[in-house]
Amino acid sequence: MNITEKLIKSHLVSGEMVPGKEIAIKIDQTLTQDSTGTMAYLQFEAMGIPRVKTEKSVAYIDHNTLQTGFENADDHKYIQTVTKKHGIYFSKPGNGICHQVHLERFGKPGKTLLGSDSHTPTGGGIGMLAIGAGGLDVAVAMGGGAYYLAMPQVCRVVLTGKLSPWVTAKDVILEVLRRLTVKGGVGKVMEYAGEGVKTLSVPQRATITNMGAELGATTSVFPSDEVTKAFLRAQGREEDWVELKADDDAVYDEEITIALDEIEPLVACPHSPDNIKKVSELKDLAVDQVAIGSCTNSSYVDMMTVAALLKGKTVDPNVSLVIAPGSKQVMNMLAANGALADIISAGARILECGCGPCIGMGQAPATNAVSLRTVNRNFEGRSGTKSAQVYIVSPETAVASALSGKLTDPHTLGEAPVIEMPEHFLVNDNLVIPPAPEGECVKVVRGPNIQPFPKNTKVPKEIKGEALIKVEDNITTDHIMPSNAKLLPFRSNVPYLADYCLTPCDPDFPARAKKAGGGFIIAGQNYGQGSSREHAALAPLQLGVKGVIAKSFARIHMANLINNGILPLVFVNEWDYDNIKLGDEFVIKYAADQIAGAAQGQSVQVTNLRTGDEIPTRLNISERQRDILLAGGLLNYTKESAK
Ligand code: MIC
Ligand code: SF4
């Protein structure tokens, strides 16, 4: 078996391990962050289970830490009290980005991790089967329920040789994205192998698995080997190590080879992580802002490298350099060894340990500005400025550019510094609050920002509605439910957020949907790529959206639509997309029967009342998902099944 199969087999609850078929796996650990967490805990509470049933569940506060009003602070109080009551560890704001901290302090090779954030696969860097999902799926897992997914195909990524100086793990994953694109990983696990693996540290591996999310992959995973063991030892938890490797005769569905020594510093250009060029091709592009941090590139070695490169230098006068170390551990170590002073004296602006600019929480660039970031996503508008041009680079390229004021290949800086992994990390978990031993008497505090979330109803006899919007390929969840410093505080208030749904594509969409009393979204390929935010399904539900008809869907978003009872219909004939006009009236007759038939592979006929066309579509659903859709979503289904 390969590693993926071993991890799945040891957690398999039901289903056959045949690619594409639905399987269910036991979840050992969960993580949530604050912007998806409030919803996940409200849903967990609605399930009425007193105590989590996982081995470890951790709630992080890392996204909404700007606290421009009472909303964030209210949500944090809610999460702190609800977790205390139900047996979940609480990582306070300031402790760092969920994925970075989880890797350092809680992740264990051989275990499964389900997180309400699409970059949960960061844990694959330490040999976990770590998957991103919607909040409701995470709530179910906390309650001891299995996680359902389509058995993935496994793509072996063979790494040969070793990275040359100035070339980084970030450049490796950008190279994978260049070859496979943002939909190249859909339905797959990217499993790393080959002699190059042992040359990469755990944080480097985690940078690569983190950005597997940008490929649309179910997850990515590295073996657990001596390097993993050394990392865990340095974190004071060697006892958490187990070895994990593929059998010699393991079989894979696909294979690609990446020669590490042939990679050059790369850059993802606006507005997609797969729009890759060589840094040297774009040299001299003037840069206005450089932001270093995010769950992709904020580890100790990343930050020490940044400090070494900045030491004794000054940031270009036209560049604003902002740096957010990934965790309190990293920040603390930089402070203790003096590297923080080097960063500060070079003129960098230090942000707290959190997501910050990555999700548009502050540091929005100026109009038309060029911003270089070490983040994983550069979707249009995500930085908080629609006209900004965001380029994704490694920390090394980021610093070289911050110093010169132009996009600069770090090779120009001379000899690359060699930063070793520490033998001992500074371990101090005093910002992690354990749950109350007995949660019964804990009072859960709810602020006025927490509003009831929309609930769907059973499928009616006929589903009717108009084409409310028609969008192109690769629409991201940042288009569907934008996040920025103004909107992120409202993640517990879906009625408020709904008024911004899909507005980057069409500002009139929410008003039109409300006026029409709901209807359908028409979309191209890979609809819903990006984040795990359930809000990208909840906001359309609030507006009465009944179905999305698309050429194809991204994995997590499709699961979120089903969990909320919205039909993810796939065009059988792509030309039907071309014939649809805004305002066309659709009807799905005998809806329940057609949905039932879809689980058996039959098509669902959507009638266009304007043209009289019958549009054949597919619902790629299991029998369980059929029942969820018929019930009007996972919550209704769970309640019905409990009767
Ligand atoms: C992101 O990077 O887009 C986020 C913000 O971390 C999201 C979660 C969210 O929308 O709250 C993700 O990746 O799932
Ligand atoms: Fe936070 Fe950015 Fe990572 Fe999302 S991608 S978890 S916003 S740092």
C-alpha cells in the first residue's frame, strides 16, 4: 500500500477503497479557526452532544484578530466558553495561525485531522491525513461521527535531488501548480516520495502540503521518517512519532517527478496561484508592498532566514514591508535570539502572529499597487484592494525585493545563509487553555453578533427559479463570500453577509436574488475553489438559491452545498452553459424522484422555460448524499436519522 491507503485503511469506517466511491473515516483530531469556528460550534451545540469524542480538538483564534468593533471579541468569548464546556482546547489570539501551531504542538503522524479550513493539509507535512472541510462536517466529527469523502486517487510526486541555494519549498509547490493548475489535484491525494524527501525539513514539507489546497487536492502527505522524528523531538514530543512509509511495491494512480535541483525561484502572478513565471522573467517590476507570513511561510527557519537577509540593511523607501511570524513560539524565539531586532531595525513592520493581510485583515495595498506576498492565494480582491496586483513568492524572494524595491531573484544577494533547524524549540503552551474537566456548569456567552443561520427544508415536488447570475471558470469562495476587514467580523451573522454574496462578480446579485425569491447560479469549471468557508453556501441559501449548475465543482464547496441542501448540478453538455441567459426560468420536475435517480447515475433534467430546452445535468452524489439533499441538508438529515 501507499501511505494514503495505509492512513485511510487504518481509519476506515465504511465503504470500499475504490477511487471515486464514497468512504467514511474516523477522525482523531479536529481543528477550527475563528472565522469558520463560530458556525461549527453553533452546529455542534445544535447536535446536543455534551463532550467531544475525538482524541484532541483545538479551537484557534487567528483570523479575526483586528477587533475593529465588538463583533470579533464577542465571537472569541463565545468560542472560548463553548470549547471550555465541550472538551475542546482553546488557542488564544496571539498564539498563532492554526496550521502552524497545530504542526508544532499537536499534529501526530499516522493520525487523521479534520479542520474547518482549507489549509488543514499542512498537517500532511508531519505524516497526518489532514483534510479541510466545512464547519458542519467538523462539528459532526467532534461528535464522534465519521467523515465522508470520495476515495481519492493517489498521485505520487517523486522528488529527486535537492534544492539549490535560494530555491525553497515554496518554489517546489509553485512548480507543481505550474504543471497541474488549480484544478489538477481535484479528487487526488498528492503523496510525496523519492530521495529528495529526506532533504526537506518538516516546515518545508508543510509549505508544500499546505499549498496542495491550491491544486484542489483532497490532501497532500509526506512520509514520517527520521526528519519527522527530529522535529518532534525538538518540540519535546518524540513519543508522538511513528514511522510511516509506502511499501516497496505500492501502486499509484498517477506519477510526476520533480527534480529539486532544476527548480528556480518562481512567482505566481495575479490573480491565480497557478499563473506561474520565473522571478528572473519579471525582474524590475516595481513593488509597493511586501508581506511575509501566513500559514504557508511563517515557520522559525523562514523567519530566521528573513532576519539574516535583513540584518544591517534597510527596506527600500518605496516599499512597506510587513511581517507576521506564524506562532508565538516563532515570535518568542526570534525575540530571545535577537533576530527580531534585526528585522525591526531594517524597517519592517511587525504584525501579531495571525492570518492578517493574507485574508485582508488590514494592510490592504494602495490602488493598483504591486504587493508581493508569501501567502498561498492571490485571488482578485482578497488583499482588500480590488485593483491590487498580488504576486506569490518565497520569503527569500520577498526580502530581496523589499530591499531593492523591485521583484528580485534572491540569487543577486550573494551567498545564501544557512539556517539550521533548532535542536530544541522554545516550548511554552501558556496560550492554550484546556477545557474544563466537567463542562456542565460552564456558561456559554453569546454576543449580539451571533445571529441564527439559515436552514433549508425538505425538497419540494418541483424546484423552480430563475438564472440569477452567470459566472465563468474558477470562481473562488472569495468571490462567492468575500472576506476582508469589514466583512470577516460578521461570520456569525449570515443575514448580514448575504448582502455581499457574489458581489465581486455582480454587485446586484443579492438584490436580484431577493427580488426573484431565489433561483439558480450558473457557473463554469471548478466553481467554489479556495476556502472551506461554509458561508459560501449559507449566504446563497439565505438568498434562496436552490441549485448551482456548473461545469464542475471544487471538492469542499460541493460538500458544503450538499450539507446545506443546495443542488450542485453539473452540465452533461458544456454547450448548454452558453445558451443560458440571465433571467431564464428553470424548473426541475419530480425533484425528489430525479434526485433519487441521480444517486443511481441517472441524469437530472432541468427545463429552461424560455427556450423549452431540456438541460441534462448530473448530481455526482452517493446514496447518503441523496438522503441529505432530500432532507434539506445535513442538520435535518442528522435529526431525522436520530428519530
Ligand atoms: C482562507 O485562507 O481563505 C481562509 C480564510 O483561511 C479560509 C477559511 C475561511 O474562509 O474562514 C480557508 O482556507 O478555508
Ligand atoms: Fe490564515 Fe491565510 Fe492560512 Fe487562510 S491561508 S489559514 S487566511 S494564513
